[in-house]
Amino acid sequence: MERTILHSDINACYASIERLFDPSLADKPFAVCGDKELRHGIVLSKDDKAKAAGVKTGMAIWQAKQLCPEIEIVPTHFDRYGKYTAMVRKIYADYTDMVEPFGMDECWLDITGCVACPDPVKTANEIRKRVKDEIGITVSIGVSWNKIFAKLGSDYKKPDAVTLIDKAHFRDMVWPLPASDLLMVGRSTSRTLHRMGIDTIGEIAAMPPELLQAALGKSGLMLYAYANGMDLSPVRRIGESPPPKSIGNSTTPPHDIKNKDDARKIMILLAESVASRLRYEKLMCRTVELSLRDPELNWRSHRMQLRYATDITAELIEYGMELLRACHDFSSPLRSMGLRGLELVRADEPEQVDIFINYAALEKQKKIDAAVDKIRGKYGNGLIQRASIFGKIPQDFGFCTLP
């Protein structure tokens, strides 16, 4: 049986919910932004008027004001967003138990074979109308036979719309779209594809898969399948969580990171967060990635493969610092840092013995980490800290324990 997949996307989620609480926002351009005092001052969501003026998600507040001087900046209220998105998902659950979130404001729904949903477009319109009437916000819904094209459908026409992408018409609808519209095509992949002369989804579909694999590795084959409508990935049931492909954390401190001492303190906080989450998930990582952002908001990342998989905090700190020393000399400051563990494996997975590794020392460190996790789990993250994050550090640097 051919699948029937919906992808529902709440239009301008944060902005739409804020407008419910302050109807006066309907008459002016506005954007929901992070806390400027904590240097999280970027646009998280914007209304249609601000969007028409050129304001984009991820843009700094000062950039948004240059494009739209009359824009009103609205602070975030994440408790509201969680409450309202849960209400929307409750409506989805009236139609199927196969509802897979993709971020806070998007969900896939598999309605294949649902007796109550014989006409998928009619069902999508019914869901769209219920969300609008019962909750007061709007969604755009894509309908297709796979998750990738269903998502493209929800983006195809906004706001408050339903778009069907079927097998008879997908070439005419999907292939002319920019390659960057395809799921998993980010800025770096877009640049690589452009260098290959590929700028549309149709050009990805027409490219020999072995050439895409040579340029992008496994991702190249995945994009070839996506562009040709060959995505077979399932929609997970409510409550199911896919195994994580990576575990990471990043932070933007209140002041620029100007030297290695300050960077190490940030690295400790990041590594403790990542390592504790790895241990909680009973996973270890074989690759560590460091991401850096400069004051102009340009990101770059660097990674290294490890001799053996690890979840040890002290090791992640040192691997992160090794990457930092190799790629940044602090001739210029950093605005943000991030640390991520990749190539995850189960913690109980057998490992090839290496005679040059001191396993007794590793086991001792694991016991220390386990004890710290237990104390923090019972009394809170702030109860026990490494002494090295204190000491000679600017009083207004504003360090805090990461979750």
C-alpha cells in the first residue's frame, strides 16, 4: 500500500502565539527575539510584515532594525510555545498515533490506511481548519507519499495552506525548486553542489549518484534518493524517539571569549554537559566536533576522530582544547563555542583492546564521572563544580552551569 504522509508546519510559530496574547501586534511588524543582554539577540520568529521587509530568522536584532526601522522586538515566552504546540499535537493525535515531531513547530503524520482519513487532502484541510478555529494560529500542510516531499509541500505555499505533491506531478513541482529547499541541504552542502553546477533539486535528481557520493559521501546518496522521491524513512509513533545521531551543546557568554584561559572554562562547561548526556543515553562518541562563531556571527567547525570511543568528561575537555589550539590563535575573539560528540556507539559495545591505552586509569575516571552524575542528579547541577572554572576570570563574564 502506498503511504500517505502529511507534514504540518505552524506558520511563524512564536510570532503567531505572541499575537494571541497581544492583539495590537497585528497592526505592526514585529519579531520574537532572544535576550539581547545575554547576547542571544537574534530573530527567532517574525510576522509577515517584518518578513516582507527582508527580516530573516537568525538575523541579529540590529540587522533587523536596519531593514525595518519600525519593527517591534518581542521577548520570548517558551512556556507559552510549549503549551500551544502541545495543543496542536493533540489535534494531530485525533487522526493518527503516528505523529513524529520535527522541532517544536513541525510534525509528520502518517495517515496510511486510516479509515477516518480516506481523502488525505480533505483530512489536511480539516486539520488546518481545526487548528485555526480551536487554537487561533495557522498551519501549512504538505501531502505526499514520503516525508521529504510532504515537508516540501508544507513549505510550498504559506500561510494557512494545503499542498499535494503526488507521483504524477512531483517533477514539475519539486525539481525546479532550489537545491537548498531539500531537507539536509545546508549552507556548506549548497556551496559544494553549486561548485558541481547543481543549483536545483532536479539537477540533484539527474546527477549520477556515484558523483554525489564522491563529493558528499553517504549524504550524496541520501540526497539523490530524496530528490527522486525514494525516501522510505518511517514516521515514528507518538512517544517514540529516534536514537540520537549526535549529542552536543553550545553557548554564547555575555562577553567575547578573548583568550585560551576563558575558552578552557567554557570548554569545561560544554564537555560536562555533553559527557553527562552521553552517559545518560548509555552512548559513547568516536568523533568530537568543535564549532566556533566570531563576532560577525560566522560559524566554522572542526572535528577529530578518536582512537577509541569515550564518554569521559576530562577526555572531551582535552580533545576540545586540542581542536581549539589547532584552529584558533585568539588574534581575534570568539562570540560562541560549541562541542559535539559524533559517531555514537553503545557504551556496552565491544571495543578492540589497545595495549597502549591505560584502561585502569580510564575506569577510575569513569567511576569519578558516575559519582558526580549521581550527586548532581540528586542535589542539582550547581552543587558540585570543577575548581578550574573559578579563579582568575572577569567578574562580569557571567558563567553558569549548562544543562
